[in-house]
Amino acid sequence: MIAANAGNDASGIATYSSVGAGFGYSLLWAFIPMALSLIVVQEMCVRMGVVTGQGLADLIREQFGVRWTALVMLALFIANTGVIISEFVGIAQASELLGISRYIAVPITAGLVWWLVVKGTQKRVERVFLAMSLVFFCYVLSAFLADPEWSEVGKGIVTPTFQFETAYLFTVMALIGTTITPFMQVYVQSSVVEKGLDEEDLPLARADVVVGTSFAIMIAAFIVISTGATLHVQGVLEVDSAATAADALVPVVGEYAKYLFAVGLFGAAMLAMGVLPLATAYSMSEALGFEKGLSRSFREAPIFLGIFTGLIILGCVVAMIPGIPQIKLLIVTQSINGILLPVLLVSIVKLANNREIMGEYANTRLMNAVAYSITAIVSVLSLSLIGKSIADMF
């Protein structure tokens, strides 16, 4: 399913856990507009994939030329590289929870991911890791067992708050970056094209986006509620390790929380690690006109396989740096995602409005009003964070 890929990954889990611990329920209001925004953005990508039969990178190159394509691909490459690194960091965190050194687990995992993807047996393995990531449904149960102040939860959902402070803006951008992640929009459209869906399949594809997004946001919200009801009330305002985040599951499984969390974290990270480097290699090669495909040898597709292999190696090396602040790195990568997101959003909205390629399926006035509002708000938040960060230096 397309929408199944909108679930949590290692960075998302760390970000949502940190939000709940640091801000309690005060940022829950953001999940409703983020859910609606993600549905709107992914629906545009699904619609473009169905109508044009082309991936997003292909359309950007054809419609906007080399310069804009290079800018979008640079932003996408930076964002994806950060997420790939964060998934390897997630593996490091999970392995250490299980008592296995990251210096053993990370290289073995990197080799395994490379072999699985290159050998083409990834689909079966993805099902296993997706099943492992279902452990995060325990956060739903944990939220109820932790007995939060539901009146405060409700207040957090319906009462928007905003602070023009660097830490607050940084957290909001991390939330946006891990929810409306740039990579996912490219991947969703590519998956539609690969499945060969046509206009008759559009209603089902749209339903898939809505259902998948709703479930993903629901789990994310319950992660925030769980950590808010357990860590925040205990005065733990910063999630500095996976073990700290696992404490939010203690109401469900007690002393075994860290092991359950480790299995889920490993599965979620592996699921993203198997797709992200490959999707990045496809997007870059597609946009720049290089030969691509796993059936090609290194001699036939050196850029494609080189990008894929290089990203695996980079993620592996960074995750093993001694003393690296792993949880902070996970969150920083998602903030960078949020900052770079407007570059991709502008391309998506302009393409969805192009009647030459979309015909009767181009954006309606209502869709445009929503899509441009999303792009404008994310752009303003991104510029605000950059501006506030620079101002704080002086």
C-alpha cells in the first residue's frame, strides 16, 4: 500500500517522543493541520503519478529545466542523506538497548541492507520489518494506562500556541520535517507510477493516502501523549537516548519496555533504510538523465549504484562516530527536512496546476488555496527559524 509508507521511522519516533517529553501536550494542536497538509500534498503527488505516468523528478526536469531541477535535487539529496544517517543512528540506538555494540550491529546491518536491495529480495523482508514496527501501537495502550489528564490533552489539541523562540521553532520544523518529509512525496508518486495505476484507480489511491496518513498521525499523537504523561510529568524534559524514550512504554510492559522499544525501533529504521537510499538514487539518476536500475552492473549504471552504495557507507560511518549525540542528530535531521521542504512544495503545487500535463485533473481553486497556504506557512516558519537562529548568534 502507498499510504503504509507514511508510518513512523527512527527519526519520527525520536522527534515525537522528544516533543511529548519537552512540551507535554502543548503541541498536540499541530497534528491536525499537519495531517491535513500531508493528505493534501500526497494527494497531489498521487494524482500527478496517475495522470502523467511519470515520477516527480522526471516532471520537474521536463517542466522546469536543469537549474531548478538541480536546486530541488540538491535539497532532496541533503534532506534524504540526513534521514538515512538518522536511520543508521536508530539502528545504533536499538542495538545498544539490546546490549549489542553499535560497532558490530551497524556495519552488519549496512551490509545486509545493501545485499537485500541489490539482490532484489527486499519485499519479503519489508513485510517482516513492517510487522516489527507495529510494536509502536503499544503507545496507544500506553497512553491510556499512563492515565494522563485528558482535559489537558483535549486542551492541547484544540488550543493553538506559538512562541517565537528558537527552541520552539526548531521543534515545530522538526515535527513538520518528520511528518511531511520530502522523500515521502517523491516515493509516493514513484510507487503509483510503478504500479501502473490509471484514472479509474484514483479514488482508491486517494483513500489509501487518507487512511495511511490518519493512522500515522494517530500513532504519532499517542507517542506524544505517552511521553507527556510519563516523562514530562516526571520532569524528564529531554529525550537523550532510546532508553529514555522506552520509559514511556513502562505502563504497558514494565521492565521489558526497552526490549520491546528496541525491536520496534530496529524494524522502523530498517524499513526506511531499505527504501530511502534506493529512492534517492532513483530520483537523482532520473532527474539528471543517468542510467538506473538494480538489474544494471556498476559499469552500466555507475552513478545510480554509486549513489546508493555511497549513502549506505556514509550512514554507517556517521552512526559509529564515538560520542555523537544520537537523539539530537535524529531530531536535527528532521528540522533540516522541514527547512528544505518549501523547495519541493513549490514544485509540487506548480506541477499540479499545469493543465498541459494534468488536463481536467489539475488543482481546483479550493485545492490551490489550501496547497498555497501550506507552502506559504511552511516557508514562513522555515525562514523564521533561519532568521532567529542567525539573530541569536549576535
